[in-house]
Amino acid sequence: MKKIIDTERIPIKLWLDEIEENTLQQAKNLANLPFAFRNICLMPDAHSGFGMPIGGVMAADNVIVPNAVGVDIGCGMCAVKTDIELTPEVQQELKNILGDIRKRVPVGSSHHKKAQDENLMPQGYDIDDMKVVRTEYSSALKQIGTLGGGNHFIEIQKDKDNYIWIMIHSGSRNIGKKVADHYNNIAKKLNKEWNSPVPPKADLAYLPFTCKEAHSYYEEMKYCVDFALANRKLMLTRVQEVFLDFFPNINFGEIINIAHNYATWEKHFGKKVVVHRKGATSAHKGEIGIIPGSQGTKSYIVEGLGNPESFASCSHGAGRTMGRNEAIRNLNFEEEKQKLDSLGILHAVRGKRDLEEAPSAYKNIAEVMANQEDLVKIKVELSPLAVVKG
């Protein structure tokens, strides 16, 4: 931990040296919520979001806040190691591999033309009791196994022993946003009826578990978390199929998966609370996780240290220094493209619009990792070789 701000109702604990004003104000809004428990945490990749900072962690007493989860519910990472070593021959095939991945995995706003197998969808839920999931289910059948846009990616990487890894970053597609928006609107309406002490401009409308709407949101949110995992798994299967076409004898390790936009009941400091992680990941002691860098920088497989001060959490990535539109306005296309070209990375920076995900729009991942040495330890360092962007 770098410092503590103790001017609000509960302390704000920061794992970063500098924080911009809007992000700090959002953290103060959280710290003054009447149900916020013990302290608010800001991870080293923290930056302003909608209502709650991305890279924020809040434990709440019997309350759930849709905007403290975010609109891409269950967004997260998966990674798999292969037994293929990087050789000049493998390097030569990467361009063809990327081309085939793009043929099998829809990216951006593209979906499958046909519904996918229902057995790929989350199981064990009664969706008849889920208003939003039930409505969006048919659309989700065409969205499962699709990458989406923004900062989502499929990346081919290598570790220090030169073995190839596959990493995927994606979320719950449209179904997660629909659930988030629906219940946030309900929370805002109810908070107004209750004369909630939380100011509307804070965008932190809440649902106490004494009302049925909180339980409904929690169940639909859990479905979206599982859908996001199912989405990543199907994409991973498609990517593995491409690798098998090129390397029939390839073997794949076990999947590592971690989500970073969700809320869950956990016990901390002797109390059962609802831990909200928005752009933050679980880092319980011994838990294996993933912290990706920006396009063109290293990513890390990590092991959680279970630090109680962060509610056993860590960062979810490098964190932005610029908003997407700001990056497009201020970054130089040729300079950013040259940075990636000079590293020999097959990348997706082809036009000015792609600058929103350029390396200079993000924090230095090495500094981010150094700021959370008390939260995780690095198990594997991964370097990028090729990337498919949403």
C-alpha cells in the first residue's frame, strides 16, 4: 500500500502514487456511503469510471451497487500454456494463425450468424425467473464465442522459456450491459422513493438485500459472470482449433480464468460482506490470476497473497492514462504504430481509431506491478507476439 486518505467516513487505501482528481472524488463518494465497510481500495491501475473508479474495491454491508460492478459484468481473462516452443517456423505461421482466428471468432460488433449450441450456455439457472436474461437469451446464443470491441483482445504470447501461450480478454457482451442498465435504473428509482442519503450525481444507487430487487440483480449478475466465462471458453476452443490445424501434435495446459467486474459475498475482518470488484481481480492467498499489460507490453500470471487490507484483491491490468477519445485526439498514429512494429508484434493498429488502445494510452505495467508487490507475486512473465483486437 502506498498511502491512506482518512478525511472521509471510512479510509481510502491507495496502491498508487498519483491519482487524478475525478478518480479521487469517486473514491470519496464511495467512502461516504453509509453501508461501505471498513475502507475503500484503489488498485495501482485505478482510473475514473462511471460511479465507481475502475480499479476500485468496495465491501458493502448487506447492499449491492450495480454501478460498482459495471456494465460489462464478468469481463475477465483466460490464459492457456501450450507445449509449442517459439521457433522461426512458428513465428512465420503467426500471421496465418491470426487470419484464421479472425475467420472463426467474430470481433467488434459482429456476432455469429447462427445460434450456438445451448449446452455452451451457463447451466443450473432457471432463466424463467430472470427478466433480463430471459429476454436477451436468444441474442446471447449468437454472441457467445465473440470478442467484442474496446480493450478486448486475443493475444499470442511467449514465456521466458519460449513456450507459446494464448490469452483472451472479453466479457458478457450485450447481455451484461442490459442487466447492468436495467437494475441500475431500478436502483435509481427506488433510491429516489426512499429519499436515499446517496446523492444522485454520485451514480451509486444501491439495492439492499432486504428487497427482492437486490436478490434478482445478484442472480442475473451471476449468470452474466458465468456467461462471460462461457464466452471466453468458446473463443479459446476456436483458437485452439486453429493451432491444431497448424500443429496437430500440440498440447494445451489447464485454463486459468479470472473475472474483474462482479460482486460476491465474502468474509472479511470477521464479517460477511458484499465485495464489489470493478476492474479489480480476486487475489486470495494461493489463487492464480492474470494481469495483462497494454498492447505491446508484458502480461503476468500471478499468485495472490491474500492481503486483507485490499480485501484480497489486485489490479486487473495496466490501467488507462487517457480516455479513448482523448487517445485518438492526442496520440500520433505513426509513432504508436512504430512502437509496435519495432517490437516485432503482429498488431491491430491500422488506423487512427485504433489509437484508443495504443500503448501510450495506458500506464506503465512495470510500475503497476511494483506497486502491488504486497498483493500478488509474479509466477510467469509473458511477452506479446501477435494480437487480435475487438
